[in-house]
Amino acid sequence: MPGGKHQVVVVALDNVLALDIGIPVQVFGSWPDGPYALTVCAERPGPVTMHGGPVLSVAAGLEALATADTVIVPGYLEPDRPSAEVGAALAEAAAQGSRMVSVCLGAFALAAAGLLDGRRATTHWQYAAALAKQYPQVTVQPEALYIDEGHVLTSGGVTAGLDLCLHLIRRDHGSRLANQRARLMVTASHRAGGQAQFMDLPVSPDPDGRPAPVYEWALHNLHQPLTVDQLARRAGMSRRTLIRRFHADTGRPPMRWLLDARLGLGRELLESSDLTVEAVARRCGLGTPANFRTLFKAHVGVSPRVYRATFNSAPSGGA
């Protein structure tokens, strides 16, 4: 730690995402009197393509990882397994005691290096299923803004990297310094909820089989007390076959898909209307306002009131 500062090394992989790399550079690099020193490195010194920005000129190669206290891997376009050289360098840095951090799709690089095996991790919610499929030994939690597993930390999509960087400051130096840094960057020191509040609403799958119409029918009848047997009859198949098809099409059992669809409708109504929470709960088929609030908070991560305040500029309907 030259000069007593904590050495943060950001690894710019080819097609690094502009905001993903900009966040740690802004948080740790533009802080001359702060407790961190920042270095950006690449697989080899020279130009690095940046998606969404100009070509980067990077002076340091992977040898910079040898002095790192914290290594941060920002996301990169269409994440694939990095080169063997990058994977080995990341694994070696972890073995020598560096704290390993990923922003957004950078989790794929940590996973490829074996650093997420047996751990919980997150990434951009759109790519969470791909991460889980490619690396089944990783417990992927797409709802989280970030996950702290001690020596390995991962963040969700894009700006969740800012939440994680502020968390690192809070962990290293306490809330006061993290709050000061957050105020300087005009952002919240800690955001309520997780990525669940930003995920797309459930959509009706369109497979080449018969169940497709049943999804549309269910989405138009969410206010009704639907059952698996009703869905099976509507689809013209046995209960067991329907359950298998739901798993194949959506990755979820029918009742969980229905709950997600109801919560999705609730989110849409909170975003686009001034209906009371009682009316929203009724239209979603989620019973009483109290039941709706409980389920919404448990699965979306914030209360209906906070969600509406975040995503709807219309007058509050009492959520």
C-alpha cells in the first residue's frame, strides 16, 4: 500500500461498458485526498474498446493486480469467458488476498475464474439466468442490488455498481465517509430495495405448443381466484402436463408465475394510475390491501408507497 492508500485496480476488459467502468473510476479515482489510489489496467497495455464511449488508452497490464488490495471488474458487452490469461490473473489476485469485486456483467469474469463457486452472487437482472445456467455452482440472486460475500462482492446492473462502491467505503471507513462521498456525487448513500423493482413485467411466453393461449387468458383474469386445475382445463391438458409446460416455458411453477404476473400488474398500476392500494390489490387478485402490501414488499423489495413515489409522478392513491 504505497503512501498508505488502499490500492484499487479496475480491470478494463475489451468492450467494457462505459458507465460500469466510469462508476469505480469516479468513486475511487477522482478523490485525491481520499484513502484510495486507483489504477486502470487491461489484459495488455494499449487501446481498449469501450462500448458506449471512446477507445480507452490503458497504460498498465495485468501485472498491476500484484499490488491490488481491491480488484474491480466492470461489465463488458455480451459477456463471455475471458481469456485464460485474465482468468488466471484474477484467480491469482484472489489467492494473494485481494478483495474481488464485479460491477454488473463483470460477474461473468469472476465466475469464469472460479471465484464465485459456492457463493451467492448477482449481476444485471437480464443476464442472471444466463449466469446461473453457465455456472450452476453459483447461487445467483437477481433481486439484489449487490451481494457482499466477504472477500468477493458482486453488484447488479449498471448503477448498482455505485451502491456497491459506496458500500465498500462504508465497510472500510464507516457510514460518515460513505455519506460524504454520496452527497458529493448527489446520490443516495443506500437505496431501499433491490433490482426486483426494476425488472421487466412478466410476459406471456409464445412457445410452439398449446399452452400459449392460457397465459393470455390468465393475464386477463388475474382479478379472479385462479387455480392450477382451472389453468389445466383451459389449456386442455392434465394438471401434471400443465405444470411441466409451465416449468419448461417460464422456469416457474404455475402458481409462482401467477404471483409474479399479479405483482407485475400491481407495479404497472402503481406506475400509471392513482388508484388506491385497495383497488390495485383487487385488480391484481391479491386480496386485502394488507396482503398486497406484504407480498409486494417481500417480492419487490420496497413497499407500494415507496415504489409509487419512485416510478409515478401522478398523485398518490394511498399506497
